[in-house]
Amino acid sequence: MGIELRHLRCFLAIAEEGNLTRAAARLHLTQPAVSRTLAALERHLGARLVDRTTHRFALTPEGRAFHDRAAAAVAAFDAAADPELLRRRPLRLGHAWSAFGPYTTPLLRRWQHAHPDTPLELLRIDDRTAGLTRGEVDAALLRGPVDTPGLATVELVSELRVAALPADSPLAARPTLSLADLADETAVLNPVSGTTTLGLWPPDSRPSSTLTVGNTDDWLTAIAAGRGIGVSAASTAEMHPHPGVVYRPLPDAPPVPVLLAWRDASPHPAIPALAELARAIARES
């Protein structure tokens, strides 16, 4: 047989009442029906769950272990089937490195005020889609073009690019830089979640070498250590300050689009409201 929810509810009632008669009354069943359900459950599990004799009624060690799992399973089912909890389920928003840049805090504050029943959870996940394709989040703030199948996107804003330099680099003394100024440097690239590749530079003036890292923290550490330079969106300068790194504008580099993305087949019902609020905040600034 297969275990059904009724078997778990029956066992929990027996365990909590400590008596078959009281458990039957609680479940609005007859005592023989409760006994048969318990016996069927024990046969399926191949273990005795309740020590029941004339003078004793208690959970066996196997019964105590199964009780915790059964209680968790029933609670999870009840939560999944609760329409009120469904309306209030959190909106998990992934990002790989800079969230919504300078608009992150206003977005979180205004969402909490406007949608108190739908918590907005911001999660950093070092992945090109910030955990979206793996189902770890409901939506994600992404930068650069997204061509992953099954995802829908809307552009929220675009960001200028900046160069990230070691604080003691001679280039750090300049107020602005061009891509050509970086051609003789080693480019620190993050292919996991970054938006910069050698294709950003013209073919005849690309950096002579590259250093590959796996996340923003390692990217910053490599630049601060003087191992190379980086190019990123302007929000990186605000969201990831580092004492060993200075940022300078790159006016000749194309801007980076900031996108809100979600799985087209199963969107969270609050995504349209999130997109509307995010675009409103960006327009106001």
C-alpha cells in the first residue's frame, strides 16, 4: 500500500492522545478503524510504532522517530493547502552582485509598505540567472542580455559602465577613462555572473591577458591586489566599495541594461507589481 495523509493524521492523533479510543473520537472514526489504519501503517513501514499492551501504551523508538517526520509532512501539506498562506508566500528575488544598485533600499522599503502580506526576500546567488533557472528564486535582477530559454524579462533601467582599478594604479589619477586606456592591462573577468567579456573592446585594442574569477568578492580581491583591472556597471561602485579599489567612469563603453526576469511558465503573482514599483523608483531618481 502507499502511505496517505489519513495514515499520518491517524498516527499523530494516536501519539498525541495516548489512547486508541480518544484518538478515534478525535478523528470521528470507530476504534477498530483506527486500529486497522495503524496496523496498515506499521506493515508498510515494517516496524512497530506503538507499544500497546493491556498495561502499556507508548511510542516505540521507531514510533518516536516517525512521529517527527509525520508531523513535518502534515504541517507542510496543511501549509501548502492553506489559501491564506498561498496569498502571503514570500517573493524571493535573486541577484548575483549588485541587486538594484542605488534603488535597492528604496525598493525594499516601499515594497514592505505597499505589500506587507508578501515579504520580499533578497538573495545573492552567484549564477548567471541568480538561481532563477534552478528554481531557487521567483524572480531575479540581472544585468546584460539574457537569452536563457523559458525566461521572461523586462528592462528596468540601464547603468553606465565604470573601470575598477587598483588604488595605486597610475590610471586611478585620471577622472575618466576610455576602453583604449585599459588595453595594456590584464582584465579580471567573472564569467559566472559578470557582464564583461573581451568582446567589450574593439578587436585591435583588447587587453593583452585575462584573469578569471568566480564571483564579485574574488573579482574585487584580485583588482585590489594589483593583478588586473575590471569593468562593471556603475552600481558596483556603490554596492561594493573596497579600500584597495577605485572606480572611474568609462564614457565610451555601452551601458548595461538591468532586467527583472522570471520563469515564464510559473510566474509569482506579485511579479507585475514588483516590476511596476521598480520602474517607478528608477524614474523618480
